[in-house]
Amino acid sequence: MAPNSPPVTFFGYWSGQLPAVTELHFRSFLRHHPESRYELWLDEDDASAIAAPQLQWIKSHPRIAVRSFSLNALIEKHVSARPVESYDTLPRLRKLASAVHRKVAPQWARRNAWEHPQFGLTYKHSSALFAGFTRNKAYRGDLARCLVPLEHYPDACLYVDLDVAFTSDLTAQCGDKAWAYRWEDLPFANSAILYLPNKSWSTALTRKGNELENFLPWILFADHVCAELGVVVHPAKLFDPLWTPGSVLYGDPAKFFDARDNLALDMHTLSTERTLAIHWHNNWKTVPAANSIYNGLLKACEGAEQ
């Protein structure tokens, strides 16, 4: 960050009961960002709460604020096509359509959809077959990372998925341009980590999402869109060793959570890879082994709740 720049506010989003495995996310944030604050946005549209015993300390930590809000209300306010209040009108049609593979969808369904080489048919908001506003939690997360800063963060903010462990101070990467990181080696970014220098960037992203009628990363963060908006796309190896050939974690999230024959050696090897974060790709219900890399990193963060 430049001298005298406003501090970066970190934030995350969750819908439902906060999983116990997210403990590493919060403790590693505190460990590596001693001067920063974090805001956790809990979606009240899904009765979100922090119930796990090992997460209770989050509620009272002086550098973490837990904020309840309605994502539906933000969608109603900022998303232009098919808002939530009038959306759920054709559930039977969508249920029937879900049984039909998107690559063989009828021509009428393709009129309001994006054809994507990796993911097939991606429906636009105006499609009768789109159900992401109310039914798809992952898509609601894609919306939240753009709409929460648009509504609440006029200055620099850094969105991070809760299945990310910090291994470095990410504020060192935060300047005057927005950034995300590459989805493997594909021509679009992963917005699991998304830095926005000020509200003008969230405004531009939301405007573009409305224009495209989709906030999925392979649509909104495609290379040509990032180039148009000026969003920098960092290499995946900085944030995602599971996508990095040669990494001790490459290719399988189980390598992060399972027991290790030589944990100390694996932890040392991981440290030499110099990643800035580790995205462990969901695994919300996974229980880490006592001698896993997950627990090795968690132990290294002991005392960070103080």
C-alpha cells in the first residue's frame, strides 16, 4: 500500500452454519495481518450463525466484526434482471431442465445463455432456467463479493473465501488496481480472493455483471473482461498450491487434511514454495487429521486470537 493510503478491510461471506474447519481461515488472518481488520458477513436470508464451539471466540475478537445482512436485499437493489422478489415462478420447469444436460439444451434455452468451452451452457439472469439468485449458494457468494463492497466499502477492501488459509500479509499486494488470480491455467480468474481499491471498482464490476447478466468467474472475470476493466490476474501459484504442479499439495485437497508421514518435512517444503495463501477448495465438512498440514498451520497460529 502507498503511504497514507486507507487501510484495507478484509471481508468474507457465509450462508448457513459457519463450518468448524474455517477456524484456520480466521486464525491465519490474525497471525499474518496484525494491523488489519476483518468483517464477516452472515446472510440472514439463510438463518446464518456461528454455532461451532471452536469458533465462538470470533464473536468477541476486537479485530473481527460479525455483521448480519440480507443478500436478497442487495440483489433487489443492485442487480437489474430478474430480482429475487419476483424470481421463483417456474420451479417445476427448472427442475425438469436440470435433468437435461446443458450441451443438449433446446435452441430456445440458448437464447439467454452463454456458451462456455469449459462449462457448457451458463444461463443468464433473464433465462427462465437460471436459479442462482435463490438456490445456488456458490452463486450467491459470487454476487456477495461484488455487492457488499458496492454497498459498504468506499475504500480498499479484500474479499477472501473462507476456505483460504493466509500464509503471508496480503496487504503488500494491494495498490491502486483491482486483482484476482488465475483459475488453473484457464482464460479467466478465480475471485476466491478479490481486491478492490475503492468503490469505483465494485461499481464497474456490478455494472459489467448486469450487462453480462452473470457474475460467475468464468463470465465476469474472463481475461477479456479483466483487461477491459483493468483487473490484474495474478498467477495461480501465488494463492493455490492445489493447482500448482510440483507443490506438496498439488492435485488433491486430501493432502491438506490427511495424516502426514513426516509433517515437519512437508511443512518445511510448503514454506519453500512461498505461496501467499492456500485455497483448500471447499471441504467444509472435512475433519483434519491431528498431524495434517491443516493442523500444522493452525498450531503455528496459536495465540493469534489474543
